[in-house]
Amino acid sequence: MNNPYIKLVKKTDASDIFQLVHPRFTAQISKFGGHLLTFKPTNQDDWLWLSSTAKLDGTKPIRGGVPLCWPWFGPATGEFAGEPQHGYIRSLDWELLLVEGDDKTLTVRLSPNLPSELSEKLGLEVYVEYKFSSKLKISLVTTNVSDKPLKLSQAIHTYFRVDNIQNTEITDLEECHYEDKLTKESNQQVSTIKIDQSVDRVYVTDQSDLSCKTNSTIRLISGAGHDSIVVWNPWKDLAKGMPDFDDDGYLNMVCIEMANTQGLILAPGKTHKLKQNIR
Ligand code: TA6
């Protein structure tokens, strides 16, 4: 890894961190989880929210940044029942596959150290690619290396930083149907999304564009390869009940996630790219 823009910083009390310092941005990626922790374009605030009480020592998935949920989203079911929520890879160490770029863009690829027996059992391989500039492009790329069709659910579980959730609006999901994970009902979004309570919704759509507007910023979000967009804010009580979630953190974050939650089946030998692009 002789790229001038990235270095591995060995931590004593936390997972090793890849620190990226580039003319157009700074970023940090934890080896644990292949987990993008921060992304800060030059002269801007961090686009991502990271809990100050997040565990960075590998004892549990990191709260904030961009957790990668794979090879399932949500609780484990079927043959994987009892396994961790949101799959294995956000709790594994990852290795650097590739770093390339110039003073305009930097591309970083990592893959998880899947134990061989697990890799055999899954029949799936995965890597993440981060493409950095003054924008951020994330791709979660899965290949079915088995000889049979395989189910896959996943999410790029991005924690967006907002100045104040009470002045935040998520647009372009109007008219979209969603599964409300709190009420277990299916509803239709009428207006733009304003959050003033606990929200945990799976918008069933493959639309590519939406935005997250606050007083000072408009974050334009686009995606590909998804069949749903997840919107989550735990709000006050749930935030308080999570030891790794700042008690008032819910006021400064909203998760907007490109996801596959609707029963994607990956044919043998095929590759699926789930993408989220942010500018
Ligand atoms: O993406 C929304 C969600 O599935 C919520 O239901 C909530 O569980 C959130 O993910 C965080 O999950 P975690 O396992 O990271 O605490």
C-alpha cells in the first residue's frame, strides 16, 4: 500500500483505522467491518454521523458511519436463525484489496476475512468499493460462486449527519409505499418525510434519486441495484436505550439506506452491485 493518500494507523484501544488524507477530502475506514467512519470533503463538515459512544474495539458493530449489512438485512432467519442482526461482515476484520487514484479521486476496495467454512456455506463472495472525491460513491458487490441460485438481502446502512432532525426533510419518496417496521403496517408516503418520532420504514422502490435537506445542506442521494430504501431514526427513548448511541444523537442523524429487502435471488456465477452515491 504505497499510495500517498492512505495510511494504516494501528490503534491500541480500537480496531486499526485506514486514514485517508486527500486534497479533496479526509476519511477514515475501520478494518473492523470495512466500515467507513467519517467522510469530510475539504472545507465541509463530516457528511456522516458517528456516535461518540460507538465501540471501536471490535467488540460490537460500530454505531454510525456506514455499516454494511450482508448477506441479510435485519434479523437472521431460516438456516441462519440466531446469527447476528444484519449479517456477519460488519463484525469481521477486512483486508485492503486495492487503492488507486490521483489528486482528483481515490478508489479503495476492501473485502471481509470470511472464515472458510462460512464462505463455503454461503457460496457468496463480497467486496466494498469506496470512490472518494468531493463526493462519495459506495458499491457493495456480491458474486454467487456456488452452483445454485442464492437469496441475498443487504443494505448500505448510511448514518447521515444533520444539523437538526427537526429541520430535516427527506424528499422524492412521496407516493411511495412503505413497510412500517414499528406498526407492522404497509402505508403510503403522502408528503415529504419529516421526522418527529421513532421512524423505521422500508420504502419499497427502486427509484434512483432522493434528497435529504437541512437548514444548511442538501444531500443528493442516488442509488442502483436496490429494491428498497430504508429510513430510520430511533428517536429519544430507543437512542437512550442503546449504550453505544449518544442519548441526544437522534437529533443529528438519519439513516437513509439503499437496500435489497424484497427477495433478491442471485443466479449461479452472477454478480450484483448495490450502490449509493452521495453528493
Ligand atoms: O436500518 C434500520 C434497522 O434495521 C432498525 O430496525 C435498527 O435495528 C437499525 O437497523 C440498527 O440496527 P443495529 O443492529 O445496528 O442496532
